[in-house]
Amino acid sequence: MIIEDPAIVEKINEKLSSQIRVWGIERTNGSFSAYQLCDSRVYEYLIPTYCFLPPHPESFLGKELPKLAEEAEDLAGYQERQGEVSSFWKETEENLVKPFLEGLDSELSESIRKALYDVEPTSVEIQPDTVSTADVGTSEAKPADTEVQPINPQVPCAPDLSNTAQSVDGSDHQPSVSAPDSSTVRAGDSSGEAQKPKEGTNRAPSSPFETALKQLKHIIIARKKTYRIDPKRLARVQSVLNQYVGTHNFHNYTISKLSRDPSAKRVIKSFTVAPKPIIINETEWLSLKVHGQSFMMHQIRKMVTMAALIVRCGCPEERMNDSYGHDKLTLPKAPSLGLLLERPVFDSYNSKMRGDDVEGKGEVGFEKYEKEIAEFKQREIYERIFREEDAQDTFHTFFASLDSVRRPDLLYLSSLGVTAARRQTAEGEEDTKSVEQIIPEVSDDEGEDANGQEG
């Protein structure tokens, strides 16, 4: 194209949607292919820091992990790895949950606890996945052969906790969390009876149980959002991510690949967590960036899940090596909400251009536009992610479901390792559903191409 006009980029952008930007124009050689000459890619994943809190002590994982640590004679090590968060759930229970439940009828109180932390693995309703066109960081339609994930009706969706504040706050302000007046849901009280739906609507009235459950979930989620990650735990997150660097067999981090498949081996150049968390709408977030030569279907989301589970379950870091072995491990996909392709990398092509020193042909890169790109990401991508998490509590629902489903698939995260998962799976082998099949699936569109690469 003829680009003699020095203001051509600005004129192009004036005609585009605000969600599409042209940063610059570079003249390339005739054989240039953005797909074939891409050496590697950098992805970013944004995740709330409360995802690294340990499972609730009354959840299935919360009960099993310390028991298996004691059996493995590693209880002291397990407690040390969870030391900086050991008081979080105790304080939440004493200051918020217990006062709320004491104001309820005892039978109602017990039912609510069971609904929160004791999820049956067999009561599932299989529904096809749906792909939202509003998902952030996606570009391709979901592959037709993607597996269908059942939805567990016993894990209710969290209530809308949207925060009206949209400004970016870098302070360490922590919102206060207080339990609502439990008398509003006391069984038998007129105030706790189901509210009649508005005239002209078909919405079913809420029962005292549903109302109380929703209020308690509101309390717990609001409390989790006050969490600020300890530097020691942040360092452990980075230490776990470091285990990915190098060439490994990632057959457990994708679908339909066996451990002996050579294509399951991938090279990860770096995987880093930003040293300074950011606070948006009173929730603290971490930015994880992974740089790899190529990625398989779901690989990044499963890598994020594994890293988060290792930290939150107080699991020894060497368990990462088991995921590269022959055992088939259950690794659910982290929500697609936080994932975005940051940039493709053309190092080999740029090196050739520097060597040829061809006049008028420049290197293909994004470094000179970092300021503009950062502003664009904040406005068009980050803010959408933060708003959707505020409204849907996507990450809370995902990890709370993993913690509570009474299945042995994730017990390899205990101090006993894969042995615990094998043993307990054998005891209940008549139920073949895995944790990944049971958890609620938020979205499955990840922008993978037909060859199983993300990008």
C-alpha cells in the first residue's frame, strides 16, 4: 500500500472501532508471514489473589489435605506452607459466618453449611457448553470437538456483588465486611418468607433457604476480596511458575494427548508473576505472563490452575514433576476470563533483517508502542475483566467448586501425591466422573486454532 501520508495511522484509527487499533506500519520482505515467522508468543493471565487462599476447612479438600499430610508424616511441612494464611478462615468463621448462622434455625443453618461445602459428585445435570461472544481475550469459535462439561446444580451461582466504583485504586484499602441481620431469614419469621415476584414477571419467589444461602455467600465472597497476598506467598507463586520453564511433557495440560505423544513436549521460555499486585474495585489482582514457543489447546488455562492449586493446597512444589510423567491427572481449565494474547514475537525474522541491513525494511515488534498499548489494554480489556468478575464472581465459583466436590481426583495435590488419588479412585471406581466433568464451566472459547495452538 502507498503510505506517503505521515498521518495514515491516525486516519485509519479514526475509522475503526475503539476496540481495534493500528499501532504502526513496517515494510517487510516479500516472503513475510505473520503466522509462519512467529517464533513464540506471550500470553497474560489476570487472576485475583484470593484464588491462592487455601480451601475452606469444611470443604472436601480442606478436610482431606491435612489428614493425608499427617498420614505422609508431612503435617509440619504442610502447616508451614500454609502458615501465612492459616488464620484467614478461622477469623472469617468466628467473626462473620458463625454469628450469621447462629441467628438461623438450626436445621436451616445445617442445610446451608452442607450446600456450601458438601457437594455430591453424582448429582449433575449435563448441559452443552455455551460460548459468550462477550468473552475477553478470545478470537476464534470453540472447536467442534471440545468436550462437553456437565454443570453441577448443587453449586449455586454467587450473587451479584458489583461494585459501583470503577476507578483504579492502588492503595491497600480493605473494605469492611459485616454480616447482614440474620433475623431477615430466620425460619418462621414473616420477614424471612418468600418475597412475591413483581406483577408481570415469572421469577420464582426465593425461599428462606435460598435467601440465607445467598446472603452467606455474599459475606464469604466479600471477605475473600479483602485478602491481600503475603510477600512470602507471592514468592511461592513465582517459585511454582518457575517449574514450567524449559522443555516438558505437557500431555496433562491439554486434551486427547498421551504421554508418549512427541507433540506434547513444549518449550516455555519464562513464566513470571508481576512483583506488585494491583487493586481494582477493592479486589487485589496478579498479572501472570507466560512466554512459550507454542501452546496446545487449553494449555495455559490448565497451567494456571495447576500453579494455583499447588499454592492453595500447600502442596510440595516437586509435585509439578508428576504432571509431566505418565500418570493422567485431572487438571480443570481456569476461567477464560483472565486470558489474553499479549503479543507475537518475531525474533528470528528481526535478526535476519538486522543482518541484511535492508534499507526501508524494519523489525516487527511492539516495544516502541508500549505506552499506547498499555492504555488500550487498561481501557478495553482490563476494565472488562474486572467488571465481569465483580458481577459474576467467576473465579470464586471455579475454585470453590474444586474444593467442595467430594471426588478423589485432586488428592494428588496432598502430601501423599499421586498415591492418594490412585487409592481413593480404586475405592470408588464405579463412579467414573472426574472433577473436571463436574465443576461449572464458565466459558470454553480460548482462541485456539484448528491445530490446537492458542493464538
